[in-house]
Amino acid sequence: SHLRAWELTFAVLAILSVVIGLTAGEGTEAESWVGLEWGLTGIFAAEYVFRVWAAPARWRYIKSNLLDLASIIPPNAAHAFFDSCDSFALHQ
């Protein structure tokens, strides 16, 4: 029961994070979402670190949950990475 509630809570937070990422525009309006986006990233990072710490085989857990690891990359770093990939593709 508690595990189901925990997973449901994080599913809702993940959906909220995606919605924010997709709807936040550029400029002044986007700045208002930055704090919320970083807060959600912090929550996901703390939860991931806790799951790694609680795993009986930590390295195996990390290797088998790479998507979870990628999800805690700070939002601005992810945007910068994909922007640089777009720029690289345009120059070829």
C-alpha cells in the first residue's frame, strides 16, 4: 500500500515535470518555471540516491536503471546538451 502510494506520487511528479518542460517558453515566463523544475529535479535526485543506497547490489542497480539516472540530470544541462547537438547537426 505504501509502495503503491510512493510510486503513484512519483508518477504524478514525473508527469508534472514533463508538462512543465513542454509548456515552459523562453523569456520571462520561463524564468518562473525554473525554480519548480529544479525543485522537482532535486526530489527525483534524492529519491534515486536513496534507492541506490537501499539496493543490495548498488552497482548492478545503477547499471540496470540508467534511465532513472538520466532523469536527474539538471534541466539546464540537458537543454544545453540537446541545443549543442542541434547546432552540431546544422553544421554538417
